[in-house]
Amino acid sequence: MRTEQPSSLVEFIGPPPKQRNTKHTRIASDLRAHPNVWGVVGKPASITRAASAAQAIRNARLPAYSPAGTFEAVARTVTSGGSTEHRVYARYVGGEQ
């Protein structure tokens, strides 16, 4: 009697890419495409979170912003028309790509 093997639940397609295609990878790529131009890259719920995100970008705690020092980032609270939001501004300063 012949028994059939169930098909594999694993897809064998090779090694993973060196860097994941994350939100931060896309943000860093957009900033690199526009060197020295400030962009709003996040609007966290608090200035504390905005400051933490800005520091993470500056220090390249996420690989997308490597090497450290190639991005500038700051956190600002902006009030307009009675509403307040916290923003993370960043720009690529590491040189022309």
C-alpha cells in the first residue's frame, strides 16, 4: 500500500533579503532621494515619543538609517487652528546618492 506524503507547509525560496522592506526602509529611501530636504516622517501621540523617534533616526538604532549621522531628525509640537500635533522631522545629510 502506497501512502502519499502531505505537501510541505514551508516555501523554500532562498535566503531573506539583507534588509526588511519596512516602513522605515521606505521612509529612509524617500529621504535619500531628496537630500537635505526636511520631511515629516511621523506624528506620534506625544512629544516624548516624537523625541524618542527622532533620536532613533539620528543614532541609526534602526538599520534603515545607517550609518549613524547620515540623517538629522528633530521633534516639534505644532499648533495650528486650535489643534496640536507632535511631529518628527528628518532629512538625509549623508551625501548625494
